[in-house]
Amino acid sequence: EEMIGMLWRGGRRFVYFMIVVVLGYLCQVCVMPYLAVNGVTASMLFAVTAIVTVCYGKLRAFWVGAWYGIVMEIMLPSITFFNLLLYPVAAIFSSLPFADKSDKRLEYERSVNKQAKNMNPYLRTVLCAGLNTFIYELINLVYVSLGGTALTPDHLGRAVLDLLLTMALAAVLMLPVRRFLGFGRKKKAVAQPAA
């Protein structure tokens, strides 16, 4: 019975995780174009990747980034292999500073007299979404520049607007998505009276 309960809880959490990942993609391609600001759409994919990074860690962030890269490459092809490579690379690079530190890492930092704790998960989520978007926009601007197009203030303004919109989207989504995934505030244990 205990084994079945464990499998049920683990399977249910995985199903919830997959629902968030798939809905993130569907919202990006079906809903977000209608919410554009000055022709710039916030990246639902980077917001979801940031939430996954902080909740689950580096490995799952990489796989979510890889899956988003594959589907974006297939469904919205632009530059060959651009999305396929950039989404997982951005996910793994932004997970390095923002995923939870392992117990081993925290213990090492304590042993060398550093402050050993994880930063607030809500702040990390917003910053992670910002770093994902920054990496994507930076490489995009470099590619545009190398292609012979002169960068204008409009290019830079659109990149900054995308960064700000994606961080705001992550800030709005992180609480409900974290709760849906089971990462809400933990209930405090109620002390039982002594018998």
C-alpha cells in the first residue's frame, strides 16, 4: 500500500509537471501573440523554464529548454538550429546561478566561511527568467549585427522590453505554478499534546 501511494504521488507530480510544460508552449504560440506590447511578446517559455529551474534544478531545466528548443525549431523555424541550440543553452547557463545549491555545495561554503544558503526562490525565478531572456536577446542581436544589419536603438529597445516583459510574466506566474507543482509554502507542523 505504501509503495502504491509513493508511485501515485510521484506519477501525479510528473503529470502536473508535464501539464505546465505543455501549457507553457501552447500559451506561447496561441495566447502570447495577442498580448504583445509595441510588437514585443513576453517569452512564456523562458518564464516556465525559470520556474522549473528553481523548483526542480539544473537537469530538468535543461530538458525543458531542449524540448522547447525542439518544438520551436519545428513549429517556428527561423535561422537553422537557432532555437534548437539556444533554448537548452540558455536554460543550462541560467540554471547555474539560480538552481538550488546542493547540500554538498552548502556544506562546502560553510566550511570556507561563506554565507551558505539559497536565495529567495521567488527572486531567483524572476532573475532566472531575466537571464534566460538576456542570453537569447544578446545572441540574437549579435547574429543580426553579424548579418550586416546596423543595430539601432529600436533593436535594443525591443530586446530590453522583451527582458522586462518576460521577468514580469515570470513574477505573475510563479506563485500559482509553484503551488500547482506542489512547491507552495509548507504547512507548519502542529504540536501534539503530550499524553
